[in-house]
Amino acid sequence: MKNKILLVSSNQLGRGDQVLGENILETFFTILKQKDELPVAVFCMNSGVLTMTEDSFVSVHLKELEDMGTEIFACKTCADHYGVSEKLTVGKISGMADFIELAAKYEVLTIS
């Protein structure tokens, strides 16, 4: 994951059963944080911003990634839309301009 940005565009991984998708996404981040090479940043948009709240088990893993040096960002428009701007337990609010700047520097891997 070195020199990569993760774009998390959903609070679940894959389509179908939501609970299953949420569990798969949590497993992804559980395994990711155990790797030697971590992404530069994780940018959450659309329902992906929900993973940054205490209502999502993924937030614990995102916090650990943040503590290990990975920047965690939430799309401001998306966080406002879902009403979670004040409920984020990890990362910081950012904008699309920041994502575009990061995407110009690093490879983007989309998780949806």
C-alpha cells in the first residue's frame, strides 16, 4: 500500500447484504493495519464517512492507522449530508480539492 491513497466510498465492501459488507470492510482494515507498508491517506466520501464515527467498528482501525501515520480524511459535503460532521471520532474534514491534490501525487485504490 506504499504510496497509495485509499478512497472509501461506502460503509460496506461490495454489494449485497449490508451487515456482511460492513464485516468485510472491517476485516480489510484489520488486515491492512498489520502490514509493513501503509497507505499515505484514507479519504472517505459518500457513505464511507460513516466509517469514521463510533457507530462503525471500522473507526477503531482507522484510528490505529492514523496513529501509525496514515492521514484520514472525510469529505465535508458528504459528512454534512449524512449529519456526521460533529460525530467523527477519527480523521479530519477535508474537501474535494485536497483529494484531487493527493490523487495527483499518489495512486488511488478505491474501496467500495
